[in-house]
Amino acid sequence: MTLGQMQRLYTLNLAKLIIWAYEQGYELTLGEGYDDDGVGHMKGSTHYVRLGQDLNLFKDGEWLKKTEDHARLGAAWKALHPLNRWGGDFKSKDGNHYSMLWENRA
């Protein structure tokens, strides 16, 4: 699969997750997505290849900032595709990060 094909699949998966989250009573805003300046993300981040998106999660008007707050979304995200990765599973516990595996990067 080419990078462009993967980016389009990623966008579709992200749309499905967003719709699912709203159906569950959550609300979302987009955090950091594509990053082209090389600052703010670790070297090799999927944000640099348009395969990583940070999502800000809200429930009943409250911003849910903890990694564990994202656990349901993380599980739903991973169920959408075998290459989907959730930042809550990372050693760094980046709970609001949703990405797809590309060239051994998540």
C-alpha cells in the first residue's frame, strides 16, 4: 500500500471513530494533526506523514485529559483496522493520539 492510499484509509477510519464517539455521547475537537516543521513531536512521528491525529475528548462539557479517559475510544480505534495504534498503549502514554502503523512507526 502506498503512503497516499494509507492516508486515505486513515482519514476514513478517523471519520468512523469520530462518528462512533458522538454516538456514545462524547464530543471531540481536533488537536495536533499534520506537522511539517519537525518541532513538537518525536522523530519519526506519524504526524509528519499525515497518519497521526490528536483528539481532545469531552463528555458533558468536561474536557477529559487523562489517558484512561480515552480508553474506550482507543479500543474502538484499534478495532477499526489492524494497523491502527492508540497512544495509550505507548510507553509514553499519549492517550489522545490516534495513528496508523507506517514503516514501523505509530
